[in-house]
Amino acid sequence: MEQFLFFLLSLSAIAFAVGVVVVKSPMKSVLSLLGSFVALAMIYLLIGFQFLAAAQLLVYAGAIMVLFLFVVMLLNLSDVNAVFDAPIRVLGQKRIAIAASAAALIGMIALFAGGSVQASESVGAIPAEGYDQIEYLGALIFSRYMIPFQASALLLLATMIGVLVLAKRRRDSASDVNSEEPAQ
Amino acid sequence: MYFDYLTVLIFASVGLVFVFANLIIASVLRPKRTVTEGLEIYECGEETIGEAWVRFDIRYYTVALVYVIFAVEIAFLFPWAIVLRESLLGEGAAAGLGIGVFALVEGFVFIAILFLGLAYVWVKGDLDWVLTYSAPAYQPPTSRMRAIPTVDTLEGDSEDDSEDAAEDTSTDESEDAA
Amino acid sequence: MMDDILPAELPLFAVWVIKAVVIFGSLISAAGITTLAERKVSAWIQYRIGPNRVGPFGLLQPLADGVKFIFKEELVPDGANRLMFRLAPMITAAPAMMCIAVIPFAGEVVIGNYNLGNLSITDLSVSVLYVGALTGLGIYGIILGGWSSNSKFSLMGAMRASAQMVSYELTLLLAILSVVLLAGSLDLRAIAESQASSAEGGIGVWNMFLQPVAFVLFIIAMFAETNRHPFDFAECEPELVGGFHTEYSSMKFALFFLGEYCAIIVMCCLVTTFFLGGYDVPFWDSAPWFIQLASFVAKAACFIFLFLWVRWTLPRFRYDQLMGLGWKVMLPLALVNVTVTGAVVSFGWSPLITPVLAVAALIPGVILFARSNPGEASLTGHALSEEGSAS
């Protein structure tokens, strides 16, 4: 049962992930990515990480995908075909991407086959509380991993301000163009 | 733990069966006409011009960005909320000795750092929703009396509409005299 | 006689299926009853009669509506994105319905010889996170429905609704967080039981009184999350016709409708669990399960009535006021409330002083806010004056 669910979820996660790249409409791409994230969250649940699954849904599926959707809305969707016809294809990026991912896949298979990455033997039945008892998780975050935790807060702050500065610079230049028109 | 989620799965499948049964029943029973008027986009009787897929404002993006930051913060605050209580009961002593107040301070710092982000957005005016208003700001009249015609402006007016005004001013003057 | 036919103990799987069917059926019936109640209460407030033709007092009106939906012609507008247009109603309805699975309606159910366990689909140890994750997903159906219709009304309604839901979800989660701080658990049943007078170490006071700030914030955010008056910008009729579901008809519209009312019911159940002690019956600790269930339903019904009452009492907000309220007032208030509650819990003070401290911490903020005159600021704001001076 667990094996079956795992393969089902993994396959759907991979299928959705392939869909992200293959589908032409950016809206459908975002939805595919959402499907992939939900399947991933369920895989986390299957191996007993409840907090991770919830965080995956809350942060990635709930928040970051909304951001992506808004970005898609921000783009002019009628120009999508123009993007596909752009001379950037001349660079053969599709072929490079396929080659790179194939190389990564072969590398991973080689790692697993070579025995340098091994599955943990000690994994038994999943405890009723899941693996991530949230008290221990919290205790670890707020004692041993205190500095990475605060660093993540700073990183988030820097990201937000950086993105806003970039976005606002674009908007200011755009509004300058607009404001010049009525003056003339 | 599996059993907890298995029941959720059963519940979800009951819901799916209900929804799809309704959709299938409706698709069998409902009339199928090929009247094309009904397929037009509703725009209060006007004919639609162009597609609806237009470029949206960047403010939506800003809002979503701030939301992402705070969603991450809240995801971290849930373990924080549990730790504060646990360490009091002494159970957290196994993982970190008496981290209650320590975690509290850490949580405060965390919230404060991210609140800085909100404050930045706030001060920069990205939370003000009325932005694309490019005309000069509306200046409300400084006093209500300015809207009402005074004697001076009426006297300065052209002849054609000053008759009634002249009567008004005369009555005003007579009243004043009386 | 019955004992001979029925097994001495129901198999576990049968119990699960029975619970799932009963609770799902109750949810759908409750949604139907809420639609009727909405029309009846509206009529009552406006001094009309309301639906009274179908069945006694119009009680069968929801059924008639359902049948009508089934027989309606289905339209997929020209130029719509067909796949997403079909998918959107289901994506909207699913998260709202799934949320009900973790709500504890009552304690142990014993019927005759059978012990069916606690009355809820499941009791997760992290059910608060489950709720938080699912409410975040509710937004996609609305965006998709609006986007795939190829209608301007739909798209604008969807964008407004999504930005609004995103803004208020933070406040909702922070209000929940302050309750979690007091209860020290992420389990909804544990949170409900921690407010009962029989709770170990508890003081038997509902969180409504211990967390008045979080309670008010939660209620306001809950109206915004469900796109109800006075925050119903997703479908405000004078501006956007039907909002994101302008182009929908037949069963697909019914699904949107159902999802909306299920979301309202879920929110009412949540506020009952978090702030009103859930199925706790005041001064009666060992109440039988049906009394507990009745207590829960009565509390939730009060909030459903509040939804309907507010609809005919308050005028609709302006959109900039809505965003200003969400980001500039409610989010900072919720953060302050969480920090104050955290301090109380961490220092081991009595939770009874939380409301005092929270209100004391809020007073400077409120004074500052009142002096900044937010109504004016949002109209002639910072960026506006910048642009004005540039041009």
C-alpha cells in the first residue's frame, strides 16, 4: 500500500514537473508546478514528516505559487508566442537543457549504483506522532540552529527589499514615461 | 499516523464521489442547445472588445511578495509557539535546557526583523492602494463658502444671467437695509 | 434480536466510512440550510417574507435550487480556457470541504453498544497546520475561475479576491497562533479541551475572553477570507456583475456556491473551536456527546447568523480601505498580540492577564494610528504625492 502510494505520488510529481517545462501556457505551467508541490507534500506525509508537508503546502503551494501566478498576470500573456519565437531558440537552449538534465540523471544513478549513497537501514514503522515531533523541531531551531534561523530572517528581509527596489525602479521609469506625455 | 490521514482520504473520496456524481447527472439531464448567443462573454450587453487577459498592476506582485515573507515567518512561529510552553513544563529540557525565555527573545528578534520588511514597504508607500492616479491630487475647497456665488463674482458676470442675480442682490440689500 | 444480526464490534473501516458519509452529508445539508437561512434572514431584516412556496415555510427551497441547477444549460464562453474552466469549481470547493475533516464536533460517540470514537473525521496532532495549509489553497480556484473565463469582470473579481485573501490570511493565521500559544498544542481537539473547566491546569475560560484581540481579528479576517460582506469585492454586484463566477452556470456555478458556503461553515466551526471552547458545555463537564454536539452546532450557528446579519448592516468597504486595514492595522495588531501572548506564556504568568497586557500594548498603536488619520492618508498617500510632484 505504502509502496503503491509512493510510486503513484512520485510518478505524478514527476509528470507534473515535466508538464511545467513542456506546457506552453505559463498559467498551465504554474498549475503543473502546484500539482507537483502537492504531490511532494503528500510524499513527505507518507514518510512521516507532517510539519514539512504542512510547510510545503503553506509556503510553497500557498504563497510562492500565488506569487508566480501574479507574475504571470503581470506578464502580457498575448506575448507568450513571441517569446517562443524569439531568436533565443537559435542558441539551442532546449538541447543544452536536455543534455544537462540527462547528465544530472546519469550522475545520480551512478551515485546510487556505486553505493556512495545508501538508504538508511534503521527506518522502521512510522511513529504515531510522525517523525517530526514539533516540540523537538522547535527546541532544535531555537537552540542549536539559532544562528541559521536568524540568518534566514535576514535573508528574507534582504530578498524582499531587493526585489521591491528592483520592481519599483522599473515602475518609476515607466511612470516617468507616462508623466511626460501629458506635459507635452 | 497513517490511519489519521487514511480517514481524511476516505472523507475526500466521499466528497469526490458526491461532486462527480452531481456533475455527471447534470451533464446527462441538462438541455444541450447550440444557441451561440449564450456563449458570448457577458459584458452587460455590449460586444466584447479584445481579450480579458491584460497586464495587471505590480502592486499585486508586491502584496504577494510580502505575503510570502510572512507565510514563511508564520511557518516558523508554529514550532516557536509550542516550544514556549513545552520548555516551561520541563519536557524541553531534554533538547535544550530552559530555553523558554531564550526562545522568546529569539522569536521577538525574528518578528522584529520581518516587521522591518513590512515597515519598509509601508514607508515606501507600496501598501497604499491608490497609486496610478497620475493627475495632481484633488484639493478640497478650503472653505465651503467659496462654492456659493458672492456679490462680487455676480457683479463681475456677463449680462445674460445677471438679472436674477441682480434681483437677489437687491433683495439682500433691502433686507440688510430693513 | 439486533445483537444477533449486528457484530459485537464494528470494524474500524466501517466506522470511518460511516463517519465520512455522515459528516460530509451534514456539511452539504448545512450549506443548503445556510443558503435558505441567508434568504430568510435577509427577508426578515428587510421586512419581507422570503421563500415560502416550496414545502412548509419554504424549507425545501435548497432542494429545489439543487434540482434547478442540475437542469440548467451549461455554457462555456467563447475563448475560455476549457480545461481550467472545468477544473476551477472543483479546486474551489475541495479545500473548504477538506477542512471540516479535522474539526472536533463532540467527544466520544456511544450509540447502544457501539463506541464510534471521537466525533470528527480525524484528530491530527498538527491539525492547525492542516487548516492553515488548506485555507492557503482555496485561492487557486478563484484565480483560475476568473482567469479562464476570458471575461473582464471575472478576471478583475479574481484578482481582487486573491489579493484580499492573501492579505487577510496572515492575520487569520496569527490569530490562530496566539490561541496555539495559550493551548500549547496544534491539535484542534486539545485546543478545544484546554478551554473546558475540566482541563488539567486549565482555568476553564474560553479563549474569547483570554484573547479578545485575536478573537476580533479572527472574525474580521474570517469575513475577508470568505469574501463576504463587507469585504465581498470578489463579486460586488454594482461593479463586477458576479465577479469571478460571472460566466459560470449550471452545476459548475453550484459548486462555486457550495464551496463558498462550506467555507463559511468551516470558518464558523473554526472560530467556535478556537475561541468558544468547541463542544464544551459550560458548567457541565461530563455532558453526553449529543449535548456536546448541540452545543457546538448552536455556537457555530450564532456565527453563521453573524455573517448574514453583517451583510445587511454594514456597507461595503472601498478596496484601498480594505488593503489598508489588512496590512496597516490588522497585521501589526496581530503581531503585537502574538508577542504579548508569547511573553505571558513564556514567563509562566496567568493567562488571565493576557487581555490586559494586549490592550495596554495596543493603546499607543491605536493613538498613533488615530493621529495619522488613515482615511486621508490612503487617498493622498506617500507615493501619490511623489508622483504629483514629479508631474
